[in-house]
Amino acid sequence: MSKQHTTDSKKIRLDKWLWAARFYKTRATAKAAIEGGKVHYEGQRCKVSKTVDLHAKLTIRQGFDEKIIVIKDLSEQRRGAPEAQALYEETADSIKARMDATERRRMMKDTNAAPDHRPNKKERRQIHQFKHQSEI
């Protein structure tokens, strides 16, 4: 292990580790995500002060995506992105599920296209006429 990483004997809080691993910009946002149920530790909701262990499984929900990661190393200092990515490993199932969900969202975007413009006066009359015609 390099200098910036801690040993197994050092206790690191979950919010601090998430911040150091660059999942969240600040510890406050990491805290809010944990308290909001967006982060699960070993499949369970947890507190912000939960002590992180090596090889633990975290489920992190960010926006539409849900990542399942395994903790590979511990650090309480925020470093560059390459060093932060060395702290964890995303599972293959998680990567595949995220790619599938992204593809489904992309496909749904094309099918639920909004109209180009608002209906003008003539088109509104035709819409009203059509609606009232189906009621009779």
C-alpha cells in the first residue's frame, strides 16, 4: 500500500470513504445520500458513521444508475481520479445492468417524442371536435 492509503487497523467512516473515492464532491452530499437511503452497505441501510471494511459490498444509487462496488482499499484522503478508482471495483453484473438500463432509456426517448409545436387555433378545434365526437 502507498502512503495515502490506510492500513486495515485504521477506522474510516463511510461518508469519508465515499468522498475520498470521488463518488460525491463533498462529505455533506455523501452524508445526505447515505441518510436518504441511496447508499447500502452489504445490502442494508446504514449510518453515516459506519466503519468501512475491505471487501465489503456497497450499492450506490446516483441518478438513474445503480452501482454495486466492492471496496478494495481504504483511504481518508481525497486524491486524483486514477488513485480514487483504485479504491474500489465495480462488479461485472453491475456494469452490464447499467449498460442495459442506459440502452433502454435511449430507446424509450425515441418512442416518447414530444410534438414539435403547440397546437394552433385550428388544430385545437379539431382536437376538441375529435374528443367530443368520441363521447357521443
